[in-house]
Amino acid sequence: MVPILSIAGTNVPAGRRMTINIPVARLYTHTEMTMPVHVLRGRQDGPRLFLTAAVHGDEIVGVEIIRRLLKLKVLNRLRGTLLAVPVVNVYGFLNHSRYLPDRRDLNRFFPGSEKGSLTSRLAHIFMTEIVENSTHGIDLHAGSNHRINLPQIRASVDDPETRRLALSFGVPVVLNANLRDGSLRQAVSAKQIPMLLYEAGEALRFDEMAIRIGVKGILAVMRAIGMLSGKAANPSPIQPLIASSTSWVRAPMSGILRTTVRLGAEVRSGAKIGEIADPFGENETEVISSHSGIVIGRTNLPLAHRGDALFHIARFEDSVHLKEALEDFREASFGEDEPGAYA
């Protein structure tokens, strides 16, 4: 017998799809605000996966990933429950902002408090209504502050189940990322729920390859945990590499940045990856990679102050298969004629 699922006081029977509007704090104009969640229940009991986007309100690529996923007919054969929340931070989403109106970052306030700040209360509602009803989770993010990210998974891969799901997603790089205080990953991990964080693309922009890879990756995870049967029609050829660490290359001076490497490029320690000059071209300094690895994040803003983060480089203890993994990623994502931002 499939157990009863209740969200915000609404029962969702087995075999049904429903959109539930979870009430959150009104605007000061007295306008009602809700956090919509689309609940899709299979006829058979099984895993309960939460899928979230726009925890940071300007990171909208995940909103489109969820929209496309929910249109797929394969979900008609779902086993278990999918809880899809395309816009968690509804306030920031409306304002094109990472933050909430109280200027707080939602991803630093989990698990939240029923009597805390606006941000803390939203975190508490999400934990109570969504996480408490889940057995697994995937959170969708994008680069912030004019930065773009190579599709990557951040997860606690020391946990065997989380590691298995991270490797099944089909991205070139998996980061064994530390848990940050107040983050959703930390709060979910405390409940011993396996969770992945997918990073790809740029804030306030749709990135077609990031979207496609995100949809395919979520379906792969759903198959891995038994929510969908069978194998993917076009399984990913990507064999992900687990990064041992990451580091940022920062601007050695203030000026106008010109980059010489693309996102996803392999770089060597000591190699030139960009140059910074003043607006007159009188002073020019090379930007040198401090480590060998691949570029998993990069600024798209050519204006830099000394110390600004420019390139995010993932480092690997074993880089033997690095080139092969990157080639598989490019071919699977773009083919030969559409390199885009990734090269």
C-alpha cells in the first residue's frame, strides 16, 4: 500500500499529479506569495526525490531544466514520488536577485527557524514540507556574479550512495565538496538523505547545453535509484573524474581582462591563461595558472580589480584520463560543430 503524502495540508494520492502552492510570507503590499511545488506520484511506492531550483533567485537555468523534465512522457511510468520546486526563493526570482528582501542568502540559513528572519522562515518551510517528505535530493544552481560554470556535480562522495549517484549523473567533473554551514546540502546531509548539487551555466541566463545535460542527468539518477525502469536511450559516454581539490586564479592587477582559455580547457601550472591591461594598454600583466587541471568556472566580466576571482580550476590526483573525459563531454554535449562556451 502506498503511504499517504501530505504537503501544506493537501493529500496527494498515488498515481496523481498536483501543483500545491505552499504559503510563504506576503509582500508588504499585502500580495500573497507562495512557493509552488509540482508533486508527481507513481502508482507504486518508491523513492521520493526532491528537485529544486532558484534557491538563489537569479540562478534560473534550473527552472528551465525542471520545466522540460516535467513534460517528458517517461514520467508517466514513475515509481515513487517526484517533488519538483522550480522556484524556491520566489522573492529573489521576482527581483532578479540572489538574495531575499532581507538581504540574506537562503543557502546559508538552513534548516531555518519557524520564528526567525524572513529567510530563516522560508528555509524552515522548505525543510518541513519538502525535505521531510523526501529520501533523495537534487539541487540545481548556476554561476553567480558574472561567472559561468562547467556542468559539474558537487557532493559528499565519501558517502557510498551519494558517490554512486554523482557518478551516474553524467558530467565531466565531480567535486568532493565540503559542507558549508547553513547550506541546504548540510541540512539534508544531517538527515542522512543523499543529495547532489548540479552547477552549470550563468545566473540570469539560459544555457542550452547546461539544460540538456541537467535533464539527462536527473533522468539517469532517477533510473539509478529505481524511480524509472530501463536504461537511457542514449546513455552518457562520460566517465566523470573526481576532483581532489579546486582553487581560484585571481587577478594580479586591476584592469581589462582578456581570456585565452575557454571553459572546460585543460591547463598546466605556470601556463598563461589570460592577460590584464589598463584601459590605455600601457601596462599589461599575464594571468598565470597556479595549478594543473581543468577550468570549471570563469568570469564573463572583462573588468577586474586586483584580487578578483577569474578562473576556477579543478585539480586531480590522477589526470591520466582527463583528456579522454573532456573529449567525451564535448562530443556528447555539442558534437563537432557547436563548441559554444565550452572547449
